[in-house]
Amino acid sequence: MISQNGATEDPSIWAPSAAYLRLFIGIVLIGDLLFIASIVLFAPSLLTRTIGPVVLALITAAAWVQLHQGKVRIAIKAMTYGVWLVVTGIAVANGGLRTPIVYAYPVIILGVGLMISARAAFLTTAATALAILALMFGETANLLPNRGQAVPVMFAVVQISICLMAAALIGSVVRAYQTRLTELFALGKNLTTRTRHLEESKLQLQQAQTVAKVGSWVLALPTGEFTLSDETRRILDLPQDHGNAFETTLQKTWHQDRDQLTQAARATRSGSSFDFEMRIVVGEATRWVRLKADVQKDADGVAQFVVGIAQDITERKAAEAQIQTLAYFDALTNLPNRRLLMDRLAHAMAASLRHPRKAALLFVDMDNFKVLNDTHGHFMGDQLLQQVAMRLTSCVREGDTVARLGGDEFVVMLEDHSEDLTVATGQARVVAEKVLAVLAQPHQLDNYTHISTSSIGVTLFGDLHESIEEPLKRADMAMYQAKAAGRNTLRFFDPSMQRVIAERASLEQDLRDGLVLGQFSLVYQPQVSIGGKSYGAEALLRWLHPVRGQVSPAEFIPLAEDTGIILPLGQWVLESACAQLAVWADQPDMAHLSVAVNVSPRQFHQADFADQVLATLKRTGANPLRLKLELTEGMLVSNVEDVIAKMVRLKSAGVGFSLDDFGMGYSSLSYLKRLPLDQLKIDQSFVRDILIDSNDAAISRMVIVLAESLGLTVVAEGVETIEQRDFLAEQGCRVYQGYLYSRPLPVAGLEQFIRSGQNTVP
């Protein structure tokens, strides 16, 4: 239809008009052709009367073409206005108002009104009235063919009245249905808008599904109609014409997940909900998909629709796998980490208690691993650890576990050994010896061939109710026994090890308490020149325990190094020695003494060590020229540039340096000449047998010559006899320290020793 304002409405509204018009055109065309045929066949003398019908046939044919092209509105106008013109033309040709065909005017007006608009009907009525008046005038004035006596006014009044009645009828109909037509028009417009919005929402939904990788699908249970969104088809790798979607998806599904999909299909048909994850194969890739469905029921509780989603969760699964790897596996070696090892150890212990079978733990620690890191860098160390991981894995069965605890520590868990203790021990020993042999083979690290050994501690478990930490502790203790035995060996756990560890823990606690309670003191061993003059003294730490008595430094110093207690303990020694120097500075007969303080590697490698020393000197008022720090060769193995920088800074403040235990470590002469040293010390292990061991004598001579070439003084420690002193003097050593002159003395004893001249030795 055409609205009152002439706007074109939805094409679907034209459907009834098109059907009626198609029938109307057909009838008119058939009737018109029959009329033309009758004139031609039966009244050829009246052929002029076929002009109007021929024109009508052409108009009707044109309207038919427009109709079939979908131009319904144009076809209606062509048909109504064309017929109106033809009727008017025939009336003029046949004598005016008396021609019966003019009675078709009201029908035309009604058709225009009903099919086009009331406005068009009123305009057609006005045009018809004008045509009738023109015909009346033409006939009265004898301008039209004379057909006999005529009463034009009567015909005009009748026909105009009929046309007005038709127009009034149209007005009445339009007014009666105007509200309904307006509602229909608004409904049509609203429907068009809603349809557009629906299409836009559908597009937005598709875009949102694509972004979220979540597709939707609906199954109408009564009809079996299955609808999939575009994103669902993409996720399930289905073409647009998917055919049997279930069978196609089943073929792509990972074989282990097909039962789940089959059960879901059954649940769908029975109107049940489900939620599960499965894998499908898309090309050469595997895609994880989550399928979820809920049931929509009618008012009677009968399932009508399985409204579901298909979600691509491949990225989430990959992230979960990555998190799992980071949480339970070592990033460097891809071996299980401590957390996963403890979990598997708990399962193994539980299984061993249920079944009379033994299991074993091998605690593997690489020997001298730190040396490789310090000399060749951590990159080389990482390569070694990766190769060790692969070699360990090759030594065990598929069901066993190889884990990395951290650093250079690995654990091998061997399960399902014999229930007989002796046999199980033998089985564990075979594997441990194999590991030792395999790890001792050369490792190719880039262009460097590295020989590395390992120490292994072994323990069995499975016959006791114990915590999961206990077997690991036992294997760890056994590993340290292997280290103590010289490395590159294995040791089985022995109960005595537990006692050693307990004693070590107790000693550590006492060490901490002793520092707080003031149980430590310093003694000083004089350093005497060849002329008998006291040159200085070395400060030595002593610990008097209230229960243990005098604890040997050889017992507590290594423990302090391992536990880190050496840091506060070393600072206490430095503070005490500097404070004593400040006291002696006011005593003329003691002011010349220098004090040597031993510094541990751990203490020296602190970033702020130089600041600590300078702050201590300032705080105590000690003369830096009287402080000498004794370093060991082990400090020169790593971070040499840092060592030199700290020494140079302290040296510029007046602090002296002595290299202790020279010849025992890894000193490089190229580094030695760069160090701001004042003194080299010949270790007492060389002095002890210097008169009977040619090697010790040769090393001592070498140290003295080297010191002279570098402009350094030499101190020999551990001098106990005059013969040792004389031999060293002949080689050029002029300063000595040892029992030949004095044992380490407390402050008062050292002061008495200096003042009494007891340092004179023949």
C-alpha cells in the first residue's frame, strides 16, 4: 500500500494487493482479447471499435510486466489510471455520456481508493467529474458523434452522483480503517526497526563470540532442528553445510574423549544438561573445547530446547600447563622440582607400607661445582646441570623419579625394590655406582671438556611410619659423609650420622648463644723479627663454653662459615682488635705493634665490607696503619676485580694486607702482582717438615724469593724450633710466629711478654 503521505512501506504489505492485481489483470486481459477477437471475426466493419480495447490490452500487458518485476505500486497505478484514460477515450469516440462503459468510472475510483490511497481516489473523482462535464458539453454542442436524441444533463447528473457516491464510500472506508491502517503502518515500521536491530545484535553477538572464542548452539527437541553459530562451526572445524554435525565432530575428537562426546549426545536427546572438556584434532594441531548445555522447559516441565555453548579453551589449557610446569618442574632441567618430589615421595611411602617392598633415595651432589661457576661462569654451570639431568635420567627405570632440589643437588627415587633389606641395599648400590660412573665421564661444555665427579648419599625407606622429610634428611646426611670421605664416592645412611647432625645443630645454637652472652675472647700470638724484636701479633679467636669448655677453632669456625654466623662473629673480632689497638696507642712500649685480623671469604665478599672496616676504625679510634687484614688464597678464586677494588680502597686509608696460607690454594701470579699486599705468610704445614721434606723446603724458598721480587715481607708461622728458624733465616725470612717464641696470649700476657723481653731467643 501507499501511506497517506505517499511513503513506500514494507514490500511484504503489498503481497495481498499483488495477488488481487494479478487476478484482476488476467481477467481484464482475457476479456479484452475476447472482445477484440469477436469484432474481428463477426463484425469486421466495426474494427474502429477495437482501438480502445487494443490500447487497454497494451496497458494491461505493461502492468503485468511491472507486476512480475516486483513493482506492484507502479503496476496498480498503470492499471487504474490507464483504464481510466481508455474509458474516457472510448466515451469520446462512441458518442459521449450515453456510452455504457462510462459506468466503469465508479469501479475505477473504488479500486484507486482501496489499492492506492483515499487521496488518489478523490483526485480521480475530480478528474472524472471534469471528464463527464466535458462529455456533456461536447454532446450538447454536437461536437461528438450523433447517436440520437440525448439528454446530456440527466446523464451527467447521474454519473457524477454515482462517482461522488463512490468517493464518499472510499472516504468512509478510509476513515473507518484509518486508525487500523495507522497502527499497521506503525507496526510495520516498528517491525522493520526491530528486524534491523535484531540483525545488528546478531552481528554484534557473532563478533563477541569471535573475540571470546565462545560459540552458541540450539537444539529444538520436538523437531530435531540443530542450529550452530558461526563461531561454533569455527571451533568445531565444521563447514557451513555441516550435515551431521555430531558425526563430523566425533571423527575429529581425540580418541580418549569420544566416550564423553557420545554420552553428551545421549544427554542432549534425553533433555539433560552437561558440561565437559574434550580435544579435537584440527589439521596438525589439537584444540581444547568446552561443551556446556542447559535445558529449557515449557510450563509443563517438558524439555523443549538444549541451549549450549562451545568454548575454545586451548589458550587456557596451555596456560594451565605452563603454570603446572612452573609449579612442579625445574625450569633449567625440566626435572621434577622439590614440590613434585615430595608429592611422589609421599605416594611411594604410602605404597611401600601397603605392600612389603622397599624403596631407596639417592641424594646426588656435584663435587666442586662452585669452582666451575667461578672460573668459567654460570652459563657453563647451567650446561653441566642439564647434562647431569639427562645422564641421571638414563640411569633409572621409567617408573623411577629424578628430581632437582636446587643448585647442584639432585635426588633419585627408586621404587619397587625387594622386601629383603640386603637385596634392596644391593639393588640401590648398583644404581648408585652406575650414577657415579656415568657422571664421572667427561662433559663437553661448548669448546671446554670438563671432568666432574659426584658424592651420593643413599637411604632405604618403606618399613616405617615416618614423615616424608625423614628419608630425604637421611640421604642428605649420607651424602655429606661421602663428601667427608673424599668425594666421588657413595655412602649409605648410618644411625651414627644422625647423632653427628644433632650435635652439629646443638653446637650451632650454642655458637649463636655464645656470641650474645659474650663467651668469646681474643688472644694474641706475637710475631718476632730475627733480632728478637716484637714486630706485631695475630689476633686469634677463642670460645670458652660453660659446659663444653674450651672449644677448638677448628670445630666452630667451619660451622660459623657454613651457617653465616661468621659475619657477626667476624665483625666482633674486628671491633675488639681495633679497640685494643686504640688502647695500645696510648702505651709507648705497645704503640708500635700491628695487629693481624683474619677475614673470612664470606665476610670479605660482602658488598659493604670496606665501609664496615673504615667505620670500625673511625668508631674505635684505631690507627689504620696498625691494622693488618689477613686474607686467604680462596678469596682470589672469584670476583678478583672486586677483591682488588676493596683492597685498594682500604690500602689508601692505611690498612695493610697479608696473604695467609700462601701456596695452599689457587693463587694466580698474574693476579698476585696486582694485589696491594704487604706480606706473605708461609703456612705452618710447610714449616713443620721443612728440615726433612725437600718439597716443603723448596716451596718455602719459592715463597721467600717471590716475596722479595714483589717487595713484600715474609712471615713464617708454626716455627717451633731454633733449627726451623735458622733454616728460614738462611733463605731470607726475617719474621717468625710460633711456639718457639710464644703461645697465643691474652692481652695482659702479651703486654707482659713485650715488656719483659721474653721474646729473646738465642
